[in-house]
Amino acid sequence: SPQEFAAGHVEGAINIEHTNIAEAIAKAGVGKDDKVILYCQSGRRSGIALETLKTLGFSKAENAGGIVQARKVLQKP
């Protein structure tokens, strides 16, 4: 959510709410063959977003889980 993003996010992240992922990811210029790492506070909503992206053909999308896990996976603050 915008509130969670404002409270803290992984460096370089783009804030896209899971309910608007299909439209917003296209506007952000992300291609279906681009690597997409999703995360949220707990990992639940990013999992929902992942299913949406898979349905749309994003083959390199993955759910890093919560923000703490995402920072470890991406090795970023």
C-alpha cells in the first residue's frame, strides 16, 4: 500500500498495489520477459499479485515474501 511504501521500502522498488498490478505494471514499462520481484509487508498480497502476473504471462515474476525477506533476496537496504 502507499502507506507501507512511505513507511519504508526496498531501494529501487516501484509501489504498485496488488489490486491494480495488471494495469500499473504495463504503465511502468515492465515487459513480460523482465524479472519482477514482488514483496509486501507480509508476503500475502505479493502472492496474489504474482498469480495475476503469471496469468498475464510474466514468466520471470517471483514472490520474495515480506519486506525483510525481500531485502535479503535483493541484497538491498
